Amino acid sequence: MAEADASQMNNMKDAGISIPHIYAMLANQAGGYENVNYTLRNMYNEIARRRRHVLGDARAALRYLKNQKAEDTSLYYEHIVNAKGVLRALFWCDGRSQLDYGVFGDVLAFDVTYKKNKYLCPVVVFSGVNHHNQIVVFGSALVTDESKEVYVWLLQQLLAAMKGKAHISVITNGAPPMRFAIETVFSNAHHRLCAWHLIRNATSNVGNPKFTSMLKKCMLGDYEISVFEQK
């Protein structure tokens, strides 16, 4: 199967559609079964191959983290698997990340890079900004689904790794599962949209380029409170 077809099949499978139904939908999309370059058996073989591949690499990743922990005793990592024993989520953060969080962890950016790797798995990055306005990474995770359950688990791991220190503000893209997880694990935190989404919302709702330009300067500028309020 071509990578694009395999990706489409896996997305449909993750949505709960059966393989025979997926085959019929892809055949309809191609204009008939005669135009599909693979069989139903090929699809099952691709799923089995992918599962073996992910399992092997997941074990290698866990071995790597175990070896790293021998050098960095503060390194924290945890994982969960689904009913079939396939990796569902893997969270990790090293000792340096924990030190940075202790100093700069009041504001947390909770971001997901969507399926940019060969496993087509979202990568979750927990980050912040230090006193030099540089990005610092507090923790990372690989997930196979973006459910409320997985996000709650990830935030619980972050809290455990950081010895229970909660942050004051969380910045996200506003996805409902993220919002649910934040309300569940960090109920006292202020949840805000990231600057990109706020600017996009302003541009979509206010047809005045001058206003959105001024709003952007106010949002991203480094002002004292009195100057900000004046602007």
C-alpha cells in the first residue's frame, strides 16, 4: 500500500470504521475496486506490519530511556499501552527540564505537533520561557490518540515528575480534550489561547487591519502595566 493510502486507512480505523468498510470506501473513492492497487488482505497485512514495527520501536525507546536514567537519576518516564499491548502514550522529562520547571514553570505552553513523524503519532511538548526569553522544554510525549483520558494521564505524569508543583497559567490551542484535562488536573490554573489563535480570531471577527495590527503589538509587546493599559 502507498503511504498515503495506509495513512488514510489508519485514520479511518482509529475512528472506529471496520477494515472491510474502509476498503469499500477507498474503492468508491478510486472509482471502483478495479482501480485499487491492493487487496483486503494487503490492508490486514499493513496493520499487522505497523503493529510489529511500533512495538519494536516502542521497546527500543523504553530501553533507551532506562539506560539514560542510569546517567541521569532524575529522569522521569512513564508509558501506557492499550488492550492489545500496543503503546498508547509515552511521557518523559530529564533532570534539567525539572530544574527549569521549578524556576520558570508558572506559565506552561501545552502544544501538539500533529503527526509529523513516520509513526503518524502526535508529539506533545510542554514548554515555557526563561529569563532570556528563550524556550525551555519541561517535558515531551508521544501519543497514539488525543483523547481526554490520554491528556489527563499526561498532565498527571507532568505533575508527578515536577513533585506536585502546579502552574499558574496554561496556554493551548483550545482543543476540547486539552481543556477537559486542564480543568481535571490543574483546576486552579488560568487557561488561555495562544497568541496565534487569538490573532486569528481577531482577524476573523474584526474586519479592520489597523485594529488587528495594534492588538498584535499590545499582545506581543514587552510593556509595563501602566503603558499596556494606556495602549
